[in-house]
Amino acid sequence: MTARVLIKDLAASPDGPVTVAGWVETVRDQKKVQFVVLRDETGAVQLVNPRNVDADGVVIADEPATTISGLAQGSFVTATGELKHDERVKLGGIEIKLASLDVATAAIPETPIAADSGIDKRMDWRFLDLREPKNNLIFRIQTTFEHALREYWVNNDFIEIHTPKLMASPSESRAELFEVDYFDNTAYLSQSPQFFKQMAQSAGFGKIFEIGPAFRADPSFTSRHATEFTSVDTELSWIDSHEDVMTLHENLIVAGFTAVKEKHGEQIKELFDVEVVVPSTPFPRIPLAEAKRIVAERGYEVPRHDDDMDPEGERQISAYVKETYGHEFVFLTDYASSIRPFYHMRHDGDASLTNSYDLIFNGVEISTGAQREHRVEILEEQAREKGLDPEELGFYLDFFRYGVPPHGGFGMGLARVLMLMLHLANLRETTYLFRGPTRLLP
């Protein structure tokens, strides 16, 4: 391989011969000197090529001048030359005087997207859109955030699992399911690893985690929904209540945000004009009934016919928490059993409420967590109440017939967290390749 130097490392490199590689961002083809801004995955640098002239002052058509004159934006090239530190150079105080330029692939001159292109157009040409420094940074942030979560889990003796995404039966209900032909049978794309996370508790794993895909056949076109998304999941045994799950959840968030702020905080401020705030613990906790009362006192009545909160209610309660506690996160707790899955444990002495929560971040729900019901006879009863046939849940209920400790956990949407962290308006921005009701390409 060519001894390529990453552009981010040039500032610390001594003057002298150097080779860099990347794609052409801009070309200024002037009579006396040519300038090329070259970008790689780590930054941008200016390449300079003084033109040669003959005795009569006529510009000589030599190399690399001829190649530079024909360069189109987006072409991938390897450049070799003399690195020079010069504080007068606006782009990083360094430049490279070219000796040679090799074109690996030439781009089509007309670029299909521009800085002002709409998001759907940009998604059509996502591979070009991702060349933008802001978009590149998003996925570096994602990498840092995930790594910090994994580091927390591993340091605290959690086991990573990879659950199947082809299911013989629905993981929660028959709503929002993708069916696929599976030889002579029908399979379903997993809505959640929920059942298999709980199986790990019966298996004696104790504490587990998974970061993987989940699928929802939801025909929503909102800025926060997708038909395929990355779910961050964890489950742990021997809990006393959903409070233990919330404590784990907030510790993970703090670990992820701390790592992002330390590694990318300055770049985020520069490119997104956002100050990453590491949240203090404990996060505010508000029972859902109280949250609805607070929202009503702010002049908004939740117009739902069920017992759930709606998006505007989530925005209102977040505004209240920000004003009252100076916090971007809030746990809404004690959801009604009527709107929770059959496997959520209900309050001792009040079966109308569950030991569950939603985590709201900057006005949007990013996660649901709960203590799970671990007593098989109660699970069967609660499944029937939800209109489910325990016979169809046989493989799941077997986990509990052979013993399982008290346990709980949560699932969290990765793209939503990043979207809200960076104060972006759409999770398409924080999804590598978005999938929605009308998008299967690229």
C-alpha cells in the first residue's frame, strides 16, 4: 500500500515529502498557479501547483497541470508533494506543493446534489451526501457513543448477544409486522429482541446487551419513524423494580454523552452550533398521571382516547423539565397497563399501572423500559387480557416454566438519540441508509 498520510495528521508532520489521498472538493485553475482542495475522511488540505511557462511567458501544458485542469469535483486522487507549514494558508496553515497527481477514478462533472438540495434528493444520492464534513461527523459520533455504551456494559460484566431477526411468531403483537416467505412457512421480521433478551435471563446470563436492527411495518412519514432502525437493548436479572432499570439507563446515557463530548465536542460546536450537555444523575422522574396534569396546567390537554401521552405532550413536559430542573431528559413512569405489553409487570396492589417508563429526550420519546413479569401464570393471564393466545406464545412461556429471576430492561432507538443530541430535525440525517414506507433505495 502507498504510505498515505491522513490529512488530520499533517499539522503534526514535519515539512517534507508526503503522500495524501482523497476526493477533490474544489479546483481553482488559474493561469499562474492551480489550487486543489483535497478532502479525505479526516479533513481537507490545499494542494498547490505553480504553472510552468516558456521563455515567451506562454503556459506549458505539462503534468500535473493538465490533469488538474480536467479534474471534476468528487474525483478520487492520490497526491505526492512537499508539505509546507505556512500560517498564511487559511485552510489549516499547511499546504502541499504538488509533484505528482494520480487519478484513481474520475467523477462525472455535473454533481446531482447541492448544498440546498432537499432531504429526499440527498437520500437518493446518500453516498455523495455523506462526503459532507457534518455528515461524516455524525457517524464518528455514533461510533464513539456505541463504543462508550459497550465499554460500560463490558466493564460491568454484561454479555453481548446477537438475537435472530427472523421470527416464527410475533415478538409483541401482530400489528406493524413484516411477513416474509420462509420456505413452506411464514416468518416475521423481528420488531424487537424482547423475547430473546428474556430468554437470556432464564438461561442464567444475568446481564446482557445487544445493538442490532429491528423492523416495524409502520406506515408513518414523520421525522422520527423508520421501518428499519438500530435498537439499543439491555436486560438484567435480580432487580427490585423498574427503578433499577432507570438507574442503569441513565448511567449508560451519561457514559455515552461524556465520551462524545470529550472526543467531538469542539467539532459539534463548530459544525452544528450545539453544546453537548452531559446530563446529571438522577434524571427527573415523573409519573405519567402527574405529567399529564402538569401539561394541562400549561394549557395543553392531551387529546388521546387512551391513557398514553402524545408527541405534543412530550414536548410540553420536556419544556417543563427544562425550565424547572435544567435537564434535557425525563423519565415518565407508571404507565397504564391498558397501553403496555402483556409482559410488563403491574404495580403490586394496583393492576391498572405498570412498573414501566418512557425516556423523553428534548421533547421526543427515545426508549421504553420496564420490569418484566416473571411469574408464568400471571403472564398467561395478562396475555389473554390482551387478546393473545398463550398457545401461540408457547416457546416464550417455556422460558418461565423452568424458572427465571426477577428482571427488566429497555430498548432505545439509536438514530433518535443522535438526532436529538445534535438538534437535528429528522432521523434520516442520523441513519446511514434510511428505510421508510416509500424508500428501499439506495
